[in-house]
Amino acid sequence: MSTSPRSTRRDFLQGKSAADVLAGLADRVGSALPEPTAENYLLRVARRAMACEFEFLFNAGQYPQAGEAAVAALDLVDQLEDQLSVYRENSEISLLNRFAAERPLIVEPRLFDLLRLAVEIHQQTGGAYDITAGPLSRAWGFMRRAGAIPADDALAEARACVGSGYLQLNPETQSVQFTGAGVELNLGSIGKGYALDRAAELLEAAGIHDFVLHGGNSSVLARGAHGALPAEQGWLVGVRDPHRPQRRAGQLRLVNRALATSGSGTQFFLHEGARYGHILDPRSGWPADGVLSTSVLASSAAEADALSTAFYVLGPEAAQRYCDAHAEVAAVMHCPGPRAGSVQRHLFNLAEGDWTELSD
């Protein structure tokens, strides 16, 4: 059972009813978890937050405190949404967007660390990832879900406001200031992953070490193992076929790491026979092209979220160079193949057994 917007200690499933949870998870994130048996029933706690459903799954009966701890973790997700959302007038991000161009503002330490991570990934990816790209999404109409090609002057005006180089982060004072006019932050490409990381910290502090957390269709974080599997077996999560989203192209094994997937399969518009997706290249101001979907594995869900967007913008060659320089990061990328409707798959830094291709 799930609730909206609040969960209670009774809001979970266990025993035989967990079969429905496994089926539901497969529908939403393409999970390839085993069929339920007496050893791998799941307990589930869920709540809607950050414009998606967060689901926390545990091995039923393993941790008596799991239900209560999960509700506390979901309460934390709600608090983080209050802090991070640009759609909440008094969130820290909204306050930064209103006042940080005028003066430096001190922010909560963990938020400062998140902003510093985002700027670091911006620099490492040559600007392909940028948390100041909101004006571009607005210019293209994606904020209103009414995509259209912007006028040249509107696009130029938006581009003039974009660039993480405009963010001045002072670690001594934990303060943030914008050095350019019209700069604004939007953490939509990293916020869900960050919320999963923080929720996982809370669960582990409560003595819970086997779980998988899921936020929407794009972010997953796993710890320990599913059911009676050895710890090194972790959890299996499916990756959808970008042309046939009802089918899983393969499955990834998550062992104490996170997975994030980016694609523009549902947010796009057509103009004069061309397709324009919602993932924009902040360097050019135009929609990224040449990639169908990217799935990135990293040690934290925030990092996986940001890099899945960056790799979608960069394309497979630059993504491979990044993975070559960062052995802890792995990826599966789907790109258009040589024939119409075909897919070319690229695998980076995956160990044997991490990826299993699923046939029709």
C-alpha cells in the first residue's frame, strides 16, 4: 500500500502480497528481480515526492525496524524537497535565485556540498552538465511542457544567463553568490539522487543494510543484497529498450552503488519532421542529439544522476573518456544504430556479471 502525501507505520506490504510489489517495480523501472519465494518477499514503503513516487524496498522480516525507519527517511525526502525545489517560494534554492546576485548567502552545509559536487561535475564534463541551465528549458518551453523552437534573441538571452562559472562558492563561509545577471539554480537533474543518498544514510544509521531505494523512473540506489542472495550478488535492476520501453534490453547488477538513467523518450516535440528532446546541451543551448538513453552507475545517486545527464549530452566517445579517467563510474549507453530503428549499445567499465543482455 502507498499513501499520498504521507505514509504511516502501517503503509507497507509483507508476506505473499509482496508479489504485487515486485510486479509493480518491474513495470516502473524494469526490475529483473527474482520471482517471489519464501526467502525473498519484500516489504515496501512508498510516498509521492519531487513529482514522482519514491519507493523503499526491504527483505520482509529481516529488519523489524524497517517500516518505521523508512517512514522517517521519507519524511526526510519531504524536507529536502522543501529545501531544493524551485517551485517552493521559500526553499533555499528559491531564496538563492532571488537574492544571491545581490549578496552572498550562507546555505546549509550539506546543500553547499551538493552545489560544490555539481560544479565539480560541470568542470569535469567540459560544461555538459550545468545546474544553471533552467533559462534554456524555459526558452524552449519545456518548463511548461509546451516545447517549441525559441526565437534567436530569446535563446541568446537565455544562454547569457547560463554557466556554473557564475557561481561563487566560498567554503570558508559556506556561502553562495551569483556573479552574473539572471543566473538561477535548478537541481532537478541531481535532487532525486541526493534525496536517495540522504535516505540511505538514515536507514544505515538505523542498522538497516539491505535495501533498494527508487525515485521515479530514473534513480535507484542499492545496498546489501536481495532475499537470501550472498552480499556480492546485490540487486538486479532492468534497463529499458529505448525504442520499446515496455521491454527490458538488459539488467544491471547493483552492489552497494547507484544507477541513474536519462533519456528524452517522453519529453520531446516534433517540428518539420525533426525531433527535439528536453535534455539540452548547456554549451550550445540546443537539445542534445545522437543518444537515445544513458544509464550510469556510481557510488552515489547524486553523482549518477548528474553524470547520466552529462553523458547524454556528451555522446559515447566523450563518455568513454570520462569513464577511462574514473574507474569507479560505469555506464550503458544506447545510441541510434546504422539502420533505421536499430540501436547501438556501448558498455563502459562494467565488470563481468554486471550486465546481462535480455533477448526477445
